[in-house]
Amino acid sequence: MVRTIITVPDPLLREQSAPVEDPRAPEIQELITDLKESCLAAEGIGLAAPQLGVAKRVIVINHPQGKPYALVNPEIFWASSGTSALEEGCLSIPGIIVRVTRPKKVKIHALDERGEWREIAASDLLAKILQHEIDHLNGVLITDYAEGRPEHPETPQISPGALLKV
Ligand SMILES: [Zn+2]
């Protein structure tokens, strides 16, 4: 079911999300389905459960080169010292773009939707999406990275490949 994506200043976006015990539990399977459908409906490339108002550690990734998939209890266990900056928008913060500096590469582990452990070594766009979504699980938003005033999407300095719908 497509659910409404909540937006700032909804306090649920600032909550610390709780770990999931069993990804195969019916309510988690339903949450995963809703996340995928809501992400696709919003033409997003990633979505986190808190954006549907659910404080559980579940994210979906809808990388342009694949089908949407869910990651449960994702955790970054390694990040490169090299960083890069990219303009990011957020489906929960309409109309705002922030240039965010993050590690270029990360390694994460997570449970997949069948409850099996997976390890993902990510770089470039996928690394940024993962970090953006995991931030949501910790109540962190792109505006927390803004050094100056957030830029508006009308401003011209948005590079191709910017991370906009996450
Ligand atoms: Zn977001």
C-alpha cells in the first residue's frame, strides 16, 4: 500500500528507530512492501521507514539500475577516509537541496527481507543513498549538514547525478 511520506517538522523524523527482531514477521513484511510501493510512487531512489512514520530500522533502495530491495538493521562498519560532496534533496524536506559531504565508499551489513545477512560494499551513488537512508534511522536530516543557508532547487549549481528523491 502506498503510504503518505511525512515531512518536516514532523517529530517522528527525529526519532531514533528501533532494531527489527525478525524481518520475516508479517508486520515487517507489510512495512517492506509499503516502503517499496511508496518509494516507487514517489519516484524515489531510497526510502526509510521513519519517512512513513514508523520508527523501525528498515530502508529500501531503488537504485536506478535495479529493482527495489529492503535492508533491515543496516549498519556501516567501514567508511573510506576519502569524501566527496553531492547535492542532496529529501522526500521529507520538499523544496530544499543541501550540499552534503560524506565518505565516498562504505561497507555495510544488514539483513535482507528473508532474514539473511548481507554485506554490501558501496561506492558513488549507492554509497550516498545508503548513508542518507541510515541517517534517517538515526533521526538525522540533510539540513543538519547545511553549513550556510539551504539552497533552493531553482538555483543553478546542481550537478547531474545529484541525489534528489531519497
Ligand atoms: Zn531523505
